Amino acid sequence: MAGKKSGRRGLSSLEISLIVLFLLMTAVSVALITVLALKWDSEKQEVIPEEPTPSPTVIPPENPYLIGVGRADCTGPVADLPMMGYANTDQVAAGLHTRLFSRAFIVDDGKNRVVFVTADIGMVSQRLRLEVFKELKAKYGDLYRQDNVVMSGTHTHSGVGGYFQYTLFMITSSGYIKPSIEVIVSGIVQSIDIAHRNLRPGRIFMNKGQVDDSNFNRSPHSYMNNPEEERKRYEFNTDKQIVVLKFTDLDGDGIGLLSWFAVHPVSMNYTNLMVSSDNLGYASYAFEQDKNIGFFPGEKGPFVAGFSSSNLGDSSPNIRGPVCINSGEKCDYLNSSCPVGGKKACIAFGPGEDMFESTRIIGENMFKKAKELYTSAKQELHGPVYGAHQWVNMTDETARTCKPALGHSFAAGTIDGGGEFNFLQGNTEGDPFWDGIRDMVLGPPSNETKACHDPKPILLSTGEMNSPLPWHPAIVDVQIMTIGSLAVVAVPGEFTTMSGRRIREAVKKELEVTEAFSNAEIQRYEGASTIFGPHTLSAYIQRYRGLAKAIAQGTIEELPKGPEPPFFTENLFNLVKDPVDDVAPPGTDFGDVVEQVEPLYKVGEVASVTFVSGNPRHSGDIRNMTLVTVERFHNDTDSWEVIHKDASWETRFHWKKGFRGRSQSTVEWHIPQTAQTGTYRIQHFGHFKQTVDNSTVITPYTGTSAVFKVTRSFYYF
Ligand SMILES: *[C@@H]1O[C@H](CO)[C@@H](O)[C@H](O)[C@H]1NC(C)=O
Ligand SMILES: *[C@@H]1O[C@H](CO)[C@@H](O)[C@H](O)[C@H]1NC(C)=O
Ligand SMILES: *[C@@H]1O[C@H](CO)[C@@H](O)[C@H](O)[C@H]1NC(C)=O
Ligand SMILES: *[C@@H]1O[C@H](CO)[C@@H](O)[C@H](O)[C@H]1NC(C)=O
Ligand SMILES: *[C@@H]1O[C@H](CO)[C@@H](O)[C@H](O)[C@H]1NC(C)=O
Ligand SMILES: *[C@@H]1O[C@H](CO)[C@@H](O)[C@H](O)[C@H]1NC(C)=O
Ligand SMILES: *[C@@H]1O[C@H](CO)[C@@H](O)[C@H](O)[C@H]1NC(C)=O
């Protein structure tokens, strides 16, 4: 059908947002209904923007897509490992608020197949991607490949790291940590397995709308550096558009939702030590809870709702804006700094009273808008699906790119907190490893690299640092996936909003665009925009155009694959020691209550109980267990019914590392207004490790609180 109508539908005016140069990963989507059928043969050809007019009655397509959706837990270790995102060495995981999931969406047009995966993790590193493809290849042969699978991380800053093979990123994660990467790889593959198993004929509808009061530009100064003429074309300096895809079976029953929105999942700030999927994860959680009635969050419920990040490089959810934490005054608008304390003292806060409420509010805003758009979605996607991918050695591009190097903004942090490398502050004095690193760090860039990056002053010449492994990837991947008139542009790293807009504009001539945060090992600050020098963006634009053109002209097969990235097997380092044996203080056992619940709570209050506990790392892979239950007593059957597990928004699991293995776990139940009056208890499940006769013994334990009552009002008592 696409193509029969004139070539002028689609492309509702692109309203992109945008900005600064920091990090970006972008996702934007526009509906170019007929583009693919046009076979663009000239870059000059114009697409006339026009709002698509949805037909009131949708006729089922003759050749429906095959659609599969799947979700799998990818929550790794929740204790004693550095969290990934803020690069703050004090932020070491110590608990669990919400679980992390990988969500996969497969679309097959009868000839070609594409897969989009969004996972609640910091980012999809190159290593992670390579590991996933190794497993997919073993299971599926050539069905799921580099070119037809897009993997994207939501960019939550509250997951643990450890899944990187390049030195800079290993340093911020304390190494390459097997238990961390293995669970993520397995979770991603499982989500694809599930989607693969439930492939069935279905339909896809697209809709777009605006989410208000949920993001703002955190680097207005950099944004203002973009030409005025360019800025004038956009209403906002961040992207407010949310794009949703609604997946249904042939009966019209919804089976999934996939959406993109530009916001950093940093509602949870760096003081948070609990693993959390943050605001985008909350939106998925809320949507799935709304659809999967009667299922525990993330468990067997069939509906899959993926909220994926888009061009969020400079988009903050902390919409109350930056204030000086010492004075409460507003920070300097342009340079985000304070009279006392400089940039570090300038911190942005979210809309809620605390970070949990802020996470919920931003997540809820996305959820509500997505639900409305989902309900009213009428614009059906038709036509073939394509995936095009290339590896690119970015130091070798004709657009005069450089070896990667990080400028000073890399260490300067953002108003959302974090971003400082402690080893640059000299506070790890005396540790030979860190001293060695610092020496390397202070090694000067070559004249060649300096000149190439000019005028950006170089802080770390990561492209010239190769010990013990290269600090930064030279090879990145560029990828575009299309479903009918929708294109998803997967960019390697966090581009700024304006960079995202430019890429989109360039590709728009060929296709419609959704740029999805994905694929590379480029981390914070600056990200992809200037990492390979001032011509980084034009090099990317050239590449994406090439991919788009290949799709539009049907020449994907002829695209050179590009140089394979390395898969390092040696010199990966791990600075994390195995946790010590657990010890229960004299006279106690694991699972004993240290601080008991109150006998009575009112809805809205917090029931809390603390146990003698083991290190949660000793539970190993926690995907098939729950650390927590909240249970309600049924008098008629004399039994306990589990009403919450640890994936619930209402529960919080805090682990407190004690001296020499004497640790405690606190479980909180934030009793919702909807809780029923009744009799309850809380349980905690864990494992403790001991050494017996020189061998390690892991033993499970259970802790159970006293029974307590919950009432809607004290009045009744
Ligand atoms: C930020 O700008 C103010 C003036 O607007 C200036 O006084 C201050 O020194 C600047 N701070 C930094 C860190 O650039
Ligand atoms: C983090 O959020 C908490 C509230 O949940 C707040 O007390 C604290 O000041 C915040 N810290 C930073 C650095 O934003
Ligand atoms: C990338 O290209 C540069 C310049 O040609 C070359 O020196 C380098 O070895 C290449 N990197 C990789 C990882 O292939
Ligand atoms: C780099 O440039 C400086 C200043 O121009 C010069 O003194 C130095 O010799 C150059 N180094 C090399 C290795 O060429
Ligand atoms: C969890 O259980 C399922 C089925 O019960 C099994 O297929 C899967 O391998 C288990 N996963 C882990 C991590 O133990
Ligand atoms: C269960 O019901 C019996 C009879 O109504 C009552 O005496 C008892 O207190 C109830 N137990 C609990 C735990 O509520
Ligand atoms: C434990 O190992 C130590 C040192 O290897 C050895 O001396 C000791 O006999 C071992 N004990 C047992 C019970 O095997």
C-alpha cells in the first residue's frame, strides 16, 4: 500500500529538540509514509510535510506483519558493585528498588525481520552487543544479526556497571565484571527468545504527542552556541515529542507498546544506592501493570511496554531546575555554577518531594501520555522492514576525524550530579593501580591529536592510551532499522539534541527517523558529538545518509560491513574482590529480626523491618528468586498470600554492609492508599556464605517480621 498513494503524506513537521553537546543518544520518530516506495534517487528530492489523515475504519492488511514481544529480567547483582552512570565511586549498589528488564519487539514482513530491544541498563556497550550476538548466532544461526537487531539501553544511572571492554569504562565500573554482564546478556537473549516464540500475525499503529513538564535543557549555554537561525526553527530546546507504536494481534487486541522519549533517567540521583530502572522504567512498569492485571510486575504478564530513550543528551527530568545547594539561590543560568562551590554546588531537583516521587511523576507523565496515544492510535504502518548496519572506524573517516579524546567538560559534571573521576582529584593516593592510571592520564596528547581536536582542549587523550587495553573504541556501529514508514536511527552514544536534529534532517530526505540510544561504548559528557574531533558529527551524518540511501534504493546488500571491532579476551581486569564470608553476630542467626515492625500502620505509612543478613551477592543470579515478599493473611483459609515481591514499586530493599561480613537488610513497604485493611507480614529471602573445611558453603535463609495490621484509618480501632 505504501507507495500507491502520492508521495506526499507523512513527515509531519519535524519538531526536534535539542541541544548541547554532551552525550546523546537519540530517538526520534517521524512518519514518512511513502518514502520507502519512492526510491529516492536524488538528494534534492523534497518531501512535502503534511499531517497524515487516518482513515476512520482500518482495513486489515492483506499481508500482516508477524509480531513478537518479549520481556525478561536482567537484574544483575544488587550489592557491592559500582553503579553505572554518574561515575561516582561512592555510589556502590546496596539494594533493590525496582527490577531491570529487557524488552524485545520483533517485526517480520514475510521476507525480512527486524528486532528492537530496549533494556533498563546504562547503555548497550560494544562488548555487550558482541556477547549477545554470539549467543544469538549459536541459537538462531543467521536469523538475528548485526544488521537487523537494534539494542538500546534506557540509560538508567541506577544499574551496576561492569560490562565494558575498554579501559576508561572498565575503570568507572571497577573492571569487567562477569556476574554483571552475564545476566544482562542472558536477559536480552531471553527477551528475544520469548518474542521469537510468540510471533503471530498482527498490526502496528503509530501515534505521536507531546509530553509536558517532564524535561528541560540542562546545558542551555551549549545550546545557545548553535546558530540562531537553526535554533529559531524549533519551539523548544529539548525534544518534547513522544512517539508510540501500538502492537495488536489481528483481532485488535493489544500485545505491546514501544515508545521513545527524550529524557535522561536521572530522576534517581547519585545518593541512591538501590538498583532502579528510574523514570523510563517506571513508565514501562505502570503501563504493564495497567495491562497485565493479576500478574506480579515483570513476571508472566503477556503485555510488553517498552519505554526507550531518545535524544536525551542534554535533557534532564529534574524540572524544578538547578539551584545552589548551599544557598538555595538559582545557579548562573549559562554556566550552571554557584558563587560558592562552583559547578559542583549547582544541582537540579525533580518535581517531587524526593527522588522517588520525582521518578514516579516523570514516569507517570510518560505513561499517561503514552496510554492516551496508544488508545487513539490509528495510523497503521505498512510495507517492508529493513535493517542496515555498518561498523565504522571513526578515526579513519574522510571527514577528517581524530583519535578519540575527552575534553574538560567530561570531568566537569552536570546539574544532574556526578561525572567526576575521583582519580583526577587525587583522593585515591597510595593505591598503586590508581597512581599508575593517573600517570597515564596525565600523559600528554600527541601534537597530532591536539591539533586535530583544536579548539577543544584535551583532558584525556583516550585514543592514544592503550594500556592495559585501548581506553576508547575507535570502531563504532551505525544502524538504521525501518518498519514501513518508520525509521529508527540507532546512534552510538549520547548525541546532543541539536546533533540529533541534524542527523535527523540529513536522513529525513531519505527516510523518516527515530534515533534510538544504542550500541556504543561512549559514555558521558560530550559523548558522540566531539569525541572524534570537530568533524565527528559530519562524519556520522555522512554515514547515516549512506545507510538511509541504501535502504531507500534497495542496495543494503552492497553496503560494506566495515571493520569488525575487537573482542578482547586478555587483559580485561576486575578490581572487585569477592565478598567476604557472612557473619551473624553472637546469639543471632541469619534472618533474625534486628528492628521489628510496628503492630499497626495506616495506609500511606511505611512498614519497615531489619534482619541479620548475608551479602545479596551470595544469592548469585537473583532472577529466579525474590528478596522480599509482603504477605496478607487470609483468616478463612489460614494462609498467607504474597501481594508484593521485590519488583514492586512499593517495596524497597536496603542492604547495609557491616564490618567483616556482619550485614543487615532492611525491607520497607510503602503502604499504598489502595492497600486493604488486614493482617500482614514481611519476609526477606537471602543466602549466607561460610567457609567450612576450606570450602565455600552457601546456605539459604528466610527472615520473617512480626505480624502487623494495616488500616485505612485509625478511627476503626
Ligand atoms: C559563571 O558566570 C558568572 C557570571 O555570569 C561568573 O561570575 C562565573 O565566574 C562563571 N563561573 C564559571 C565556573 O565559569
Ligand atoms: C538526592 O535526592 C534526595 C531526596 O530524595 C535529596 O535529599 C538529595 O539532596 C539529592 N541529592 C542530590 C545530590 O541531588
Ligand atoms: C582505525 O583506523 C586507524 C587509521 O587508519 C588505524 O590506525 C587503526 O588501527 C584502526 N583501528 C582499528 C581498531 O582497526
Ligand atoms: C609538539 O609541539 C611542541 C610545541 O609546538 C614542540 O615543542 C614539540 O617538539 C612537539 N613534539 C613533537 C613530538 O613533535
Ligand atoms: C529460571 O527458571 C526458568 C524456568 O523455571 C529457567 O528456564 C531459567 O533458566 C531460570 N533462570 C535462572 C537464571 O536460573
Ligand atoms: C480469624 O478469625 C477468627 C474468627 O473470626 C478471629 O477470632 C481471629 O482473631 C482471626 N484471626 C486473625 C489473625 O485475624
Ligand atoms: C585447610 O587448608 C589449610 C591450608 O591449605 C590446611 O593446612 C588445612 O589442613 C586445611 N583444612 C582442612 C580441614 O582441610
